Amino acid sequence: MTGSEGGIRLTVAQAIVRWLMNQWIEIDGVETRICGGGFGIFGHGNVPCLGEALYPVRDAMPLYRGQNEQSMGFAAAAYAKYHLRRRFMFCTASAGPGTANLLTAAALAHANRLPMLMLCGDTFLTRLPDPVLQQLEHFGNPTMGVNDAFKSVSRYWDRITHPAQILQSLPAALATMLDPADCGPAFLGLPQDVQGWAHDYPEAFFAKRVHRIRRQSPDTAEIAEAAALLRAAKRPVIVAGGGVQYSGAVAELTGFAEAHGIPVVETIAGRANLLADHPLNIGPLGVTGSDSANAIAGAADVVLAVGTRLQDFTTGSWTVFAPDARLIGLNAGRHDAAKHQSLAVVGDAKLGLLALGSALAGHRAAPDWVSKAQAERRTWDAYVAGNVAHGNRPNSYAQAIGAVNALCHPRDRVVTAAGGLPAEVTANWRTLGIGTVDVEFGFSCMGYEIAGGWGARIAQSQAEPDRDTIVFVGDGSYLLMNSDIYSSVLTGKKLIVLVLDNGGFAVINKLQNNTGQESFNNLIADCPTVPDPFTVDFEAHARAMGANAETVANPGELAEAFQRAKSATKTSVIVMQVDPYDGWTTQGHAWWEIGTAEVSDSQGVREKHAEVEAGRAAQRQGV
């Protein structure tokens, strides 16, 4: 409605929704609404006002009803990842426990540098009805509540205490979510009374605005210094991270590597920067990587790290690079570019690679270095081929991965997270299509798999409706969070879910054994508090949520079931038991720093402690 002096009189909730409706982004010359909709569970803290504001736009800005606030956040993160951070979803939760459930998802989005907007209820600003339902009372600080916990897991945080504040807060939140260097989740606490307060907002605030992702050109002096290092290098290597895809720099990365004959290794987030059969793709790097990539990284004298935050699974806790190797960090974020005394080239990956390419015109790495890298990759490929093959041996993750990999479409999207599957997918999946692999290992969140698959499918069904979203999930993660199987069936967003049941938390049991300990409290069979272990009927459970479901005995049957799932029109769940001890990928691992017991009555624990400590000799000290 029209307010005084030509303004538009709206509630705070109505103004937020109207503003979001008018924010657009240009992607490949096409203008698209930047907010693809939202995920919501209503309660007393958000349904009276925000719910009222969302109802009139329910067709243009769809609100997906979640089953759990944490899984809503996971779905929003996967949606943003699919769209390469150029579009996002909002999540709305009520005051109290509904909002608190979003904390883990916010941390995941923060660790992975993913945009997500949280619109969460808060206690009454007036405090007249205090203490209200679900309010945490801090007797010495009445302003503190559950929402303050999000300060540590948000890139932008605000509590709206006056209707006019959103004139500043909404643009600031969006600017944060679109900033390549500072991208992450934004949180707005919305007190229940303030949500419904009205204000005369200027009409200009709701004018259509078209945004574009900033591309920062790197400093010419930094480019020149980096180019000089690369020209002098005898054994250069490129570490390609997820930022390559977010920048839209895959073609530039490929062209740069080809023009200068430099081998490329991929991080977990950077999987699917290059196709598996590209001659310069030497494999995944790090703790869950490949012998080929780790060997080449260890022999390199100059490492060009592009669009990666260099987390410990990539760097092998800083043991995969030679102690005297020089690092060049090309990154939009200064903090990431400068890690471990790297020569920092702060700027957009696409522009940075183009500038470096110009500065290196005519230069190529030594052919024998490239030949060595390619030979290492051929050896690794032979190992993977044997690892994924199935025959007279126990069922394994790798065999399931190989069966699906052989039958999926190049544009099908693969989603997994946490447990043993990120390592197995990273090591054994052969990339068929650029940007088709989502291995969530930034926050390593159990429960992301199915929820993230649902969010990815919502995005994929708009852009690539004929392709499939394939989820690999272990029994542990399935039991932690599975309700979005129901969400996918309800919303018609088909998933193919592979449930690989190894009887508990088998990868942590493996770590427990590898540190000299006996199996304890990880596999269900090894829990002292479980008198009568039994296997969950995952097939029946999935059927109860409306999905097609079947149980298979081996990878051959899994392949047949996968083909049936490809032909189906709704979510299909395929269950297969895998061996908790046998069949793990045993090669390709770099050293990883973990805390081990220095003193123990167990000789095995003492021996493993000494073994872990011995690996520290190769660890770079940040110089």
C-alpha cells in the first residue's frame, strides 16, 4: 500500500520479501532472479508475519517445506554450489530450537564459502511478554539469545531492531553473499514484533536491480613475480580448487595448462575441473587423493594453487609439497592467497590465469616432467580399474562407485559427504562432465548427502531436467538424516540414492584400528551397550517415505538396479551391504596429522603414535 510522502507502507517481513523479489543477476547474458526461493518450517516465530508475506509470491518464489531445519540449510548450500554461488536460497526458521537447528548448516556454508540467507525469528524487541516460549534467558545480558550463536558461523550477521534498518542490512547481506573473497552465509534475526511493524519504505528501494559477480584483476607486479617463478621452475604443478569453477575459469585453467605444459592436480572441492581422460589431469591430491597427484606434488619445485583454501586433506597436513617448493596462491581472497608464505596473487581466477598466460607467452615446462606425470597417472588409472572391478571379493564402496560411474550420463550430478565415501569417490570416480561432482568435505558433515542431493536436484531440474542427481550415502549418515527422501518424493525432485551399509561408522573404526586401538563403539557390532545387534531394513524405510526401493546382493545387481532407477520417474533407493574391513582404497593416501596418545598401556597405540610422529619430518612449517 502507499504510505506517506509517496513511500510504500509495508511490514518488515513484506519489505524483505518484496526486496528479494527484485534482485536479479546476469548469468551468461541472461537475467535471473538471484534468490531461487526458500526452505521453510513455520512456527510461532515466523509464520504470523514472514509467512503472511511469502504467501502472495508463492508461485514466483517457491517455498519448499522442510522436514528438519539443518537439512534445509544443507539443501540450500547444495543449491548454491550447483549454481556456482551465483544464486542462493533462503532458509526461514522459527525462534528457539528451529533456528538452533540451522547452526550446523550455517557452519557448513561458512566453511565452504557458500551463500545462504537465514531469516530467523527472534524474541520480542519490547521484552514486554518476556520470558517467552523457547527463549533462553541470560540474566546479566537480556539482549543475548540463540541467534547470537550464529555470529561465529555467518559472514554477515544482524538483528533487525527497527524497520528502517533493512534499507542498509539487506544490500549489505547480499553484497557479502556475492563477494568472491568473502562469500558465505548471511543471518538476519527478526524479532517477532518487529517483523510485523510497518514503515514507509522509499519506492526506489524496490526497483529492479541487476547484479554481477565482481572480478578483481590481479596486481601487475604480483603477476610479474609469479610469472618469473614459473619461468624458472623445472617441475611446476597446478593445484586446481573449487574456486576455479566458481570463477567460471575451467576453460582458462585448461588453456593455461595446455599452453604451458603444466600438470594439474585437483582438490576435493576442485574435482571435475578437468575430465578424467584429459592428458594433463594427474589426479586428486592429498590425504584422500591419488599416488599420481601426490608423487608429482611432492616432486614439484613451484606450486601454483588456484582457487583453493589449501585445507589439510589437500596438503596432507602440509606434507605433500617439498619443504623447499615455492607456492603461488592465486585467489580472490587475500587470506587464502597468502597461506604458508605463498607468493600471493590476489584476484579472480579467470583474469589471473589469463594474465599469467600472457606473461608466460611462449614458455613451456620440460616435456620429460609432463611425461613423468602422465606415466604416474597411467599407473594410478590401472590401480583404480582394479579397485572398482567386482568379482570374487567382498562388496566395497569402490565397486559400487565403479558400477554407477560406468552407467551414468556425463551430466549426472554426484553428491556425497562425510565418512568413508568422500575419500572413495574422490579417489575412484572418473569425471565424465565438468562440474558434476559435489563432495562436501569442507565441514565434512554427516547428513548432507540426501538433503544436499535434494537441493542440488531442485537446481538441476531447472537447468538440466533430463539428468539425474546421484547420492552416495553410508548407513551412518542415512540414519542421521534421511527425511529428505520424503521431501524429494513430495516435491517431485527425483533422486537416485545408493545406501551402502557397512554396519556402523566403519571409516572411523578403520581410523581407530589404524591408531592401534581395538574396535569400540563405531561398528554396531562393537558397541558394548548393544546386546543384540541387527541390520536396519533400509529398503522398507525408504518405501515408507514414498520412494522406490530395493536391496541388492552385489555390484552386478546394483548396476541392474541403477538402470531401473534411471528409468524411474521418482526417487529410487538402492541398498547394498559392503564389507567394513575389506575393500577400502589402500593407495593414494598422504600423511595426515591426527592427535594420538603419547602415553598408553597398549603397545599397539604406542607404536602407532611413534609412526604418526615420524611422518611429521616432512611437514612444512609455514615457510
